[in-house]
Amino acid sequence: MGFDTGAFCRLTGLQYDSKEKTFWGTMQGGYPVFVQIIPRRDTMSLRIVAKLPAGKTEADLASALEEWRMAHPGAAVLVYRERGLSAIVSQAKDETESRAASVTAELVALAADLGLIPCCMVCGTEHGFSQYLLDGTGVTVCDACKPHVESQMQADTEKHAEEKPNKSGLILGAAAGAVLVFLLTFAVLKLSYLSILTGYAGLVAGLLLMKKLGKKLTRPAVILCAVLCLIAGCGASVLHLSGRMAEANRENAAQAETIRASAQELLDAMDSMAPDELAALNEQLGEGFDRSAVEESLQYTRLVIDNQTTGKCFLAFPQFMKYEMFRSGLLPELAKCVLCLLASVLIGVLLTAPKLLRADSGEHQLKALTLT
């Protein structure tokens, strides 16, 4: 079952922003609290914004924080930094919402015991601040500091806009992702099944490499990576089908030789006949006889005989697709592979690219949280 947001809100008195998937509000002592559930990891992120009391430093809190963390086995992280007390805590399997509410209240109680003072995260003022999400992270900002924060956001956006990406790094990263897609797709098809993870894994690896090597990810670079990954995956699919085709060609080589010899003999005989002899032969073979069908059989038997290795079948793949007897078996398999790859790459783009592009664009979002 999923986390019951309504139950958690009733137990803590916090609000829930469904779009940002964040619980927020104030708890005992007026402490600004932010809670985010991380379902894939079965953990929760808790954050309280408050400043140190006069005369205390972050180092003074270390022993108390470690003592609290050790007393709560599910607490993987507990740190105080830059006017924020943050914790990562595993969710309980039973009574999940009530235990989550309990550990949230206990963290607020710890803040009170440490003498932390609710405040604006920027200037430290104790009054007139509001709760916001800055790029998804809970912060508090007073009215006097808000213009300064917004100007810093704008300055960072302009700075990122001036940065130029390393084009060779972007190309290298995209190529590496495409190579990975090729290898994964070919390996998976060798096991005789399709996996939607092949394109996804290669694309994500390519995007991360592009970000690292190219310094800055751009939309055209994402499109390039996606296209190369699709081409590589399709190439691996064609190579796999070429291998199967080569195996079948070797098995049917003897039969193809017989058919080709008979077809060639018939065509040679027809070419040497006088018109009256050809008419007599056509009458003897009946109305269903079609010279073009004989010529076609000669062509596809030559394809079978001349292409009995994976490499040759790969190069001759377009020729095989011209004949129905090959196309009827190859096309459905190829279409299945391409559709799986397309879905895989698109999922990778939609899930990964927006976050990476947003980070490299320098664009920031300061969202005010309002009571509902």
C-alpha cells in the first residue's frame, strides 16, 4: 500500500502539496517543517529550518545529533548545516504513517531541546518569514530577503546561459551511450527475449557522460543521444536477425542450390526456344505459369546461397526485405524490437532529461507554499 498522506497530515498538522509531493507547515514551537516521502527507497526526508542559539556552533551539536541518530535505528542521516536540521529516516513497515508522524515530532522536540530558533534561512530573522520550496528543497525566506534570493536565481540563470558546452564531449558521450545500447540489445536478443531496460540504460549512461564530458547538456544534445541510441538498438536488432538468417541459409543451402539449378535450366531453355516452341511450352505448363516467378525464385535462392554468414546477411538485409518469403518472417520481429527500443528510449528521455537540462540551464524555481 502507498503512504496515506491524509492520515499523516491529521497526525502532524502539516499541509500536503500533491504536485511537489511535500508535507509542510509548522509544528510545536513554531518550527518550519518539510517532509518528503521517497517511495522507491522506502525512506522519508525531514527538514527543520532554525538557527543556532547565541554562543553555539555546529560542532557543539555533533554529540547530541549522533546520540539521537543512534537512538533511532531507522535514521541513516542526521545533520545540521546552514540553518537546517535534516534527517533521512527509513519508513516503518507497520503503522507507517503513525510512526512517521512520531519520528517527525521527535525531531522537532530535538530541535527544541537544542535551543534552535525558527528563522529566515537567509538572514536569520526570527519574524515575518514564509515557507517556500527552492528547486524542491524546503526553505524559509522573509519579505526583505526574497528580492535578493530572486536576483541570485536570475544571476545564476544568466551565468549558465553564457556557458558554452564542449561539443566534442557531448558527441563522445552520445556515442558511448549508443555503443552501450548496441551491446546490451544484442546481448539480450541473444538470450531470445526483449528488455525495455536496454535502451533506457544506454540512454541514461549517455546523458550522464554527456553532462560530464560536455560540461553542459542541451536539448539538441539530448535529441542526438536519443537518435543515436535508437539507431544503435535497431542496428543490433538487424545484426541479431542477420545471424538467425545466416543459420537458416546454411541449413537450406542444398535445397536452394537444387531450386536455383532447375530455375536457371528452365530459363536458359526458354531463352533458346523458337517462338512456336515457347508457345507450346507455355501451353503445356498451363495458364498458371509465370516466368517472372521463376526469375524471382532464382533471385532469392541466390540470396540464400551467397549470404551464409552474419556479416553478409547484415549487408544484404535490405535485399532480403524485398521478398515476401523473407519479409513475412523478418518484419514482425524487427517491428517488435524497434517498438520496444522506442518505448525504452522515450521513457529514458522523459524521466531523465528534464532534470538534467534544468540543472544545466541554471533555472531555479522559488515556489511559495500556501494554506489550503
